[in-house]
Amino acid sequence: MTQKKKLIIGIVAGIAVLAALLVVLVVLTQQSEAVPLVEAHPYDKGMVEPVVEPEPEPDYSTWPLTGLPVILDSSVAEAQQEEVSFALTHRSPLCVKIENSYDARPQSGLSQADVVYETLAEGGITRFNCIFQSYIPGEVGPVRSARNSDISIVPQYQGILFYSGANPIVLHQLATAWVPKLTEGAGGFYRVNFRYAPHNLYYDLTWGWGDAEWIGIETVTENPSTLEFLDLSKPNTNPKSVPVSGLIVPFSDGFIGEWEWVGEGASGRWMRSMDGKSYDANTNEQVGATNVVVMWTPHWPDAGEGITWEMSLNGSGRACIFTQGGRIDGTWETEHSYTPPRFFDDNGEEIRLTPGNTWFQVLPPDRDISTR
């Protein structure tokens, strides 16, 4: 091949390579115009993708029934605090049936319970279901017989009932509702010598979980029942309340509860009286509550002798919430038979309790309260 032909072939090959590079450059330029180097966010393209929020970390730092912080002993190592708090807040609440006749006063433990329900028994007399979880005193009582209201209350709090017998109808209802229960004969029950029977039966609550486990009752709850509380680190989200200084709750003509507001804001207390100031024999101090909730529900005579009352605290009804020196009218609702009540105003806004203890006053529809 001559030198001239070699030169011509080289020039042609070079032109071919140059043409190929130009084609590649054009293609890349077109692609760069069609597809930006930084991918656009789906929302910029008109596409809506669901935002997946991370699961909140479980909070075991507050008590389910008071909303107050779990304060551990200084001996608990920092590495064990979450585990210990978890164990404490998942213990089954201990529900003690305490009487309120004249001969039972002053009772032991009323001011130390996280939650107290006061309901009508018979003859206009009221009786308490005192629910303990965050603090376990020693002596509580006098312990008396169960009533129909306990069939609603105890399951709502996933609690264990401590009582002294009941009439055959209530015993059957407790069994049908599978309410975990212990009565006189369990290790922690005893009779005192400073009162006469039947007002002398007491229970050492420090035996509670051990007595329950001894007879095969589960004492740990997987998902503890809770009441809904305000977050005091944030502005108050409750519906507007009407300031009041006192409350009168007429369960019957002979049993009238009175509450007087003392203090201010979240640190204030409703102080209880019934035939004079109500005292707790364990503390020698007047009984008080952070929240007082009045609930109305139908009452009807029991199906047996007709001398005591049946009622249901599952469903919904009228309610009045007294917290931080104010009154909020609304309704109570229970979503299930194993959840405590929630509260809403007339506009459907949720009413939350102030962290602390709560007293529920359960009234029939024909009884109304008064405030001042």
C-alpha cells in the first residue's frame, strides 16, 4: 500500500471516530435535559406518598393512673431504671372495697389511692372502690362486701378485687365477668380489736400481689389501663372551665359529699367533707383529690331482694369534671369494658385530668350537684 493510501484511510477513520463521539455527545445532552442530575421530590411531580412516622418510644416514666412521675429509690442503678419503671407501671392495680358507714370512719387508705369510686350501696349509704398502684400502704379498710358497680370498675382498670363476700347475685355476676378477686381468708386479711364486726376487717395491702399469685391470679398487665392527663410542661389544652370554689354531691339525703377548692392551678386540691371533714386514719390528714369527676348513669334495684343498686359504668353518660379550681361540663365514654372512661365537652373536645389522684362520684340521673 502506498503512503498516500495509508494517509487517506487514516483520515477517514478519524472522521468516523469523530462522528461517533458527536453522536454520543448529542445523546448525553438530550438525556441531561430530560433527567435532572438531582431527582425531584415526589411531591414536586404531583405524587403524594404517605409519611410514615416512627413508632413512639414507650413511656414508662409516669404512673398510668395519676400521670405523675415514677420516682425510683436512689439505690436503683441508672442502667436498670427503665426496666424497673416498666415492671412497676405494669403491675395490676389493687382494688379494695372499703365501707363508708358512720361506724367505719375514719377509714384507712382513702387518701393514698390513685383512684376512688364512690357509689350508692343500699339505704342511701355509699361505698368505695379504692384503686392502688403507684403507692401501696400497709393497712387499708374497713373492707366490706362487693357490689354490682365493681363488675364495671375492676375490669376497666385490669385490677384485682379485694372484698369481704357479696350477695349471691353479685357473686354470680363477678364470676360471669371473670373478675380476679380475693376475699377474707387470704393471707393479708385480719380483724382489728378497736372496732366491732362487721366494721373490723382490714387488709395489709403489701400482701396484695403475693396473695393473688398464690392462687394463680396474673398480676402483670401487658397494656396498662390509663387515664388521660394534661402535659403540665405545655399550655393547658382543656376546654374553658368555669371557676368554682366548692361542690356538693347529694348521693342521698343522709350521705352528702362536699368538696372545697384549696390552692391554685395544678397544685391545688379539692378537700372532702361528709358530716364534717373526712380524714384518713393512716395519715391523720383530711382527704383530698386533684380531680373530682361526677358521672351520671342509670341505677336500678338488684334482681334479688331489691335492696341494693345495679348500674353500668360501660357506655356513655353525662359528666362534670372539676380540676384546677374549675368546672367543665360534658360526657363520659368507655370505648371497651376494659378501658377507663374518657371525657369530652359538648363540642367533642377531650377533657384531660390534671396529674394526681382522682375521685369519681357516681350518681343516678335524678340526683344533681350544686356548686358555689
